[in-house]
Amino acid sequence: MRTLLALLVTGVFALSLRGPGRDNADLSMLMEPDGAGVWSELIDDFHAQYPGLRVDLIEGPPATNTREDMYTTSFLSGAAGYDIVYCDVIWVPKFAAAGWLLDLTDRLSPADTMDFLPVDLRAGSYQDRLYRIPAFTDAGILYYRKDLVSQPPATFDELMRLGNEFKSADRSGFLWQGKQFEGLVTVYLEVLWGFGGDWIDATTHEVLLDRPEAIRALEFLKSTIGTISPHAVTTYVEEDTRNLFQNGRSVFLRNWPYVWTLLNESPLRREDRVGMSPVVHARGYKSAATLGGWGFGISRFTGNPDAAWQLVEFLTRPEQLMKVQTRLGRIPARKSLVPPEFQPILESARMRPPIPEYAPASDILQRWLSGALTGRTSPEEALKNAARETRALLGM
Amino acid sequence: MTVGSSPSSVPTSIPRWARLAWFVPGFLLLLAVVCYPILRTIFLSFTHESLATGFQPEFAAFDNFARLAGDSRLRSSIGATAVFTLVSVSAEFLIGLLLALAANAMQRWRNALRVILLVPWTLPTAVIAVLWTWIFNDQFGALNALLIRAGILSSPVAWLAHPGTAMTAMIVADVWKTTPFVFLILVAGLQNIPHDLYEAIEIDGGGAWARFRHVTWPHLLPFVFVALIFRIVQAFAIFDLVWVMTGGGPGGSTETISVYTYQTYMRYLDFGYGASLAVATVVILAITAGLLYRLLVKKYESAL
Amino acid sequence: MKVLSKLFLVVCCAAAMAPVGWHAISSVKSPSEIALIPPTLLPREPTPVNYQELFRRRPVFRYYVNSLAIATMSSVVCVFSASLIAYRLARIRGRLRSVIRAALLAIAFFPPIIFLFPLFELVRHAGLVNHPWGLILTYAALNLPFAIWLLTGSFEQIPIELEEAAAIDGLTGLQTYRMVILPLAMPVVISASILVFIFSWNEFMFALTFMNMESQKTLTLGVATLSGAFAYEIPWGQIAAGVIVSAAPLVILVILFQRRIVAGLTAGSVK
């Protein structure tokens, strides 16, 4: 009995000595969930073209925050966890400032430099060095019912007026994403910029949240709740609003370009009852859509930087990007591939503040915006507090 | 035998180092895993070390603590932690006590009872969170299905989508897991009470309530105290349940102080501020424990 | 009154078993049956497909191996170190002993978050990220105060005369410890080992931080992070299978060792 126990413990001890292996892949990549299988296909194509290399495609969770944390923990531990980073636009300053991404400025060919959208290249850069090759671009869009509204609104007042005019018992005026998450920030920023205001100055780090424009912007959003937007809008994310709009339950929808492709499945698009236009702004100011989008970066800890670059270069080629465009409706960040109907909107896209402290700053703003929209505080109080906490965060 | 010397089998002629050797493995572990981290955390709390400082420490004196004072998110996380601890521990003790009283009378099924009631406590909190997340799911969860079938609800409740109900769901999961612990401790206490004390009350004509008030409760107090301390400390530090079940949402309403501290370290990469949050957590817990000690021990001094 | 308390006991037992029972039943229902609203009670046609999918999607077998290795070694290292200290501590009198006991108690009351980040730094410097021994040493140390407390109480009960007799017989301290004390204290040593095993198996926060490679995760970590992993419809059948897969070993432990577990938990309070 004693010896059996001792043997067992020794066996377990041996097991406990097994450290992390590399699983005989040369490169590993943490991706979004690959329900449509298109990314697996692209990796298979890569294997066919570069037979010596093996890529381990790891499907991550759908929540982008969770993937960001997975990358962060992996980078913090210094091990070569993931070689390729499928990188959201807002992660670039954080990962680059931390020194976790390879500088790719000199790897990009001049031809590609001309073909990628300038704003996306800027979004993939930090302090004038390029860390992320853009793959897809995104910007906020106002979708509207062409069969109801002949001319899309250009200003907040027009949006309010038309929303009130054409809403009905089972049709809202305007749907947007009001749940407390990053999407809420993107919605608010469009209104804020439309009023001529700003959140954080990129160079001076000055916080502008308690200025009159910011308060007016939040007050406008708040004023839509219960009038042209349903009360439940403060619980909606993108998919909720898309589903409602696709089922004819709203006159206006603010959402992302992917909706346009998915609308193909609905009679609205087939009968040409839907149009899209730039997001609205205040009179005398310009429309500004929040820039989104994804790209590829390379981990500084990778053991195979050249192989990693080959994969990144491959995945961002026009042929590969087009495959994803057709299957998922994403808009490639290449001028040559942007459908004409999206071009004016993408041209007005604006970046969120490219600061390393973006994650906590966004969390602060999200919390206070949500508090004001759900009536827990007044817009002015909320933004004053948000400004104060953001200044404390940035050490101002 | 001289005063202060250890009455043991180890002869005093053995050199000091041999006697101390017994402590070495354990103390080395404690030094590395407990002492050093506590000291380093305290050190970090007086520095700015974050992404902004390139992960290099810069002396910050009391800056972090000043920032703590104005941090509304800290206040709300303390509130969430307090609500969770208060409600959860109260519910556990009430149910645990009733269970102990009921089970104490039973002799026959004691073993089966212990196995059944012990299982929830043995499961990992993180897995229990997964378990209850499904039960509380609005569309596919068993709870809504049951309540609707019983006619108590007319339409599904999105438990985890609203602040109040999300906290309730978390508390239910926690009470389910930890009541067995309280139960076991109290049963051990009940079994310690001599029977003749009960008989004395009965002779005097006292009923069940008199028995409880004059015999059971006073004797249970030390056990209640032990279980209370353990549970309050554990509930205060809760992380697993929140992280897996709600992530701190909706809207940060269920974010407890451990979760906020973890986010600050691992997501915001603000190590100095995270350390000050950790220090604040310990200080608050110490103050709470101290207050409880004054309150309870003073009150029940005679019984203890 | 008696009927009422019996009823209460039955209700509580049902409440204790029902959630796990529900997951067990549901884990063998087909995905289409799980998606039914309102849900069915018993499965129409039990199927192992949820378990198969779960084992295909995630390296569950590896999770088991990792958890087994980590929990066992944590228990061994912890109880070994603790028993050495407890043996001496049981025989020390006076102020030193109170100081040490108070210090150990204080350690046990620190919320684990205070250890997290510096430990992560240490583990990283030692190159033990994603390595089982990063967690083993952590768990062994964090459970040390509890183990020492438990074992000291038990060692104190052993009459000093036995040790004196051993000394007269010429046994060294270490031999006395091994051949006299340990066998007598074996029940409590077993209790401590099992409890530390359970605590290590169940731990989440440090596992979450130190293990980010799938193949190195513990079972608790793997199953807990399972539900965030699905984009569209969450396959609740697989989630249920995951819960059962992680619960099963612990239920077996409880059935086999419930006396020891209870003895270990209640030891300190019964003075």
C-alpha cells in the first residue's frame, strides 16, 4: 500500500514537470470565432503556398475585451504565446507603447502603402511607426428607410424631426447602441464630434469632456430616449438594433458597414427600401464617423519574425481580403477594394484617442455615459465626473 | 524544566540550526509567496508604475491614495462587495443554523446527509458560476422555466441583465456553495452541548425557544464566531464567482473590489494604482474585522 | 415540529442536488432538445454527443492531467512542510507560539488579490509561467497556514511521553517524527491532504493569470472559461457536460472521504 502510494506520487510528480510545449506549429494566431470557416480556409491556402510553415489558428471568444485580455496576459508573461495579433484599432497604442509589437514600418511595400487607406495606416501607427497592417476598416453609418424618407437627414434637428414624423406604434424613429460597452463610446463620439467637441486631445492629452459641446451632445442622445428611440435602447448592442431594423422596426439605424451586406437577405434591400448616409451632425459642423477596423500585428516575442511577416503579408493581400469581404461583409482597408457607396463615409472617419491608456479612459466614459442615459445622473454631472476621473487617470 | 524551554523529545544539545531546520521548507514558501508579495505590493502602491511610465517605477508618495479617495468606481465596488458580503453571509447563517438544528436531531441518515450537503461546497466556485449562469439564463434557464410553469412569472426575467437581479443571482450561487460549511461547523458545535443542560430547562418547564435561547445559542456562539470570521473574509475577497458569472456587469453593478483591482492590474496595466487598491482592500477588511470584533466579542464576552 | 424539520431537510437536500442533477440530465440531451423552450425534464434519447464535442473542442484530458498533477503536488509539498513546522510548533510554549499562530492566522485572512501581481512577476522571472510548478508552489504556500493550524492541533494531542520514550530509545527527532508521530496523526494528515488537494483543484484566479496556454490550463479554469467561447448560440449541452466533467472527481472524493473532510473542516472550532 505504501509503495503503491509512493509510486503514484512519483508518477504524478513526473507529470507535473511537463512545461509548455510549442505543439509543433511555427506560428500561432488568436482569432475571432470562425463560424463561417473562412479564416481556416485562408490558413489552408497559406499552407498550400508556403509548404514549410505550419500555422496554429486558435479560435478565441467573440468578446473583443476578452481577446484583448488574453493577448495582454500572454504579452505580460513574456513568452511567445501568440505570434500574430489580430488587432482591433483601439489596441494599437496600448500594445505598441508597451513594446509588444514589432515595428513594421520598413516591411510594407510602397505599392501597399499607397493602396491601404491613409486613416487606417494612421490608426495602425503609434508615434509615427507602423505596428499593425490594416485588414478591414469600419465606420459608423446612418441607415435609413428610403421608402419613408426621401432625403436623409444631415443634422441632429432633421433626424429628430423625421424620426418623430415617421415613427409609429411598431416602428421606432432611431435605433442606436446604448448599452454600457465600447460601442456606446463610438456612438457618443459621433454626436460629440458632430457638435464640434472632442474627448481627449491626442497630442496634449487635454480632457475636453466637460465642455459645453460635450454636454450638449450627451443631452441630445438622452433626448432621443422615449421620443424617437425606445427606452430599451440602453440595453442594445449592434446585433439587437440590426435585427430590429431588418424586420422593419425602425426608420433610422446607426450601425456599422457589415449590416449592409447582411441586409441583402431581407426584402428591405431587395426592394431597394434602404439607403445609407453619413452620420448626422450639428448645423455648421461636419459629419464624423468613428473609425473601427481590424488588422494584423506581430508579437515582439515571436521566434519566427520573418515567417510571421509572410503570414501577415499573405492575409492582407487583396485576394484574401476579398474572400472575407464576400463571406462576412467586412470592408477591406484597401482603396482598390472599398465599394463606392462607402467611400464618402470612410473618408470622414475619425480615430478614437490613440493613447496607451485607452482601455481605462473608455471604461470611465462608458460608465458615466450609461449613468446619464439611464437617468442615474444628469448629463452635466456625469461628464464633469468623467472629465475629473479621466484627468486623474492621465495624470493631468 | 526551565521556563520557556520546549518540553520535547529533541534534546537541547542539538545545535540551534537543526531545531530551526524543521521550519525551513514552510518558511521559505511563505517568504516567497506571502511575505515578499505583501511587501512588494505595499512598495508598488507608493509608485507610479504603469504603461505610461514604461513599466518603470517612479516614486509617487501618496498620489495613488489621493486618487483612491476620488475614485467613484472604488466606492461602488466597495458598495457591491458590502452588499454581497452582508446578504450572502446572513442568508448562509440563517439557513445553516436551521439546517444544523434540524439535522442534529437525526441520527440515522447522518452520513448520507453529509455527503449530499457537502457536494456544493466541494465544487469549484468558478464552475458553480457556470452552473448557475445557465440556470439563470433568460431563455434557456431552468429557473425561468420553473417559475413560468408554476405561474409565478408570466414572462422570462433576464436575471443577469439588470443590476438588482444580477446581484441576487450571484448571492444565490454563493449561498448554495457555502451554506454547507456553516452547517458543518454549527453541527459540530451542537454536538458539543451536554444533554443535561437541556434537561434542566425542560424540568423548569421551558419549551423549544427557551432551550435554544438559554442553552443552544450561548454554546454555539464560539462556533458561530469562527464560521463568521472565515465567511466574511472569503465573501469580501470574492473573485471567481463575479468574474465568471457577470464579469462585474451589468454596468459595473456587481463589480467587487477584487475584480476592480484585477482589472486595474491586468487590463489597464496600472500596477502602482492596482497595488494601492489591493492595500485599500486589506485596510478596509482589517477595519471591518476590527469593528466586528469590538461589536461581537464585547457583547458576548461572557459566553466566549 | 419534527415533521417540519424533516421537511426542511428534504427541501435543502433537494436544493443541494437539483442544480447538479439538472446539468447531469441535460448533458445527455441532444442539442436540439436542449434548445427547446420550455425545456424537457428527462432526455428523450440520451446521447453522448455533448461530451464528444466538448472533448473535441478543448483538450479536456490534458486539463485533467494538469489539475491532477498540480493538486496532488500542492498537497504533498504543503502537508510535508506544514507537518514539519507543526511538529515543532506543537511543543513550543509561551509567547513565541502565540506570535507565530497569530501571524499564520493573519496570513490566512489576506485577500489573495494582494499576492497576485508580485507573484506573477516572480513566476515570470523564474520562467514558470504556464508551468505547473508556478501554481504548485503558490498553492502550497497559500494553504500552509491552514495546514499548519490543522496539524498543530492534532500533534498537540499526542502525549509527550511517547516522544520522551522514543528519545530514550535513541531515536533522532526526524525518526521520532516519522515513526511515532505521523502514524498517530495520520487521520488528520489525510484530512489536511485532501482539503489542500480540493482547494488547489478548485482555485481559479491564479490559474487564470499564470496559465494562458490551452494545453496547460487546469480543469477548473478550462471549464470556467468555456462559456465565453461561443459566438452565436451557446451550446448549453456542452456547458452542462463541462460542469459534470469537473464535478465528477470532486463528488467521488466526497463520497470516499466525507468523514475526513468534515473532520478537517470542523477541527479548529472544536477546541
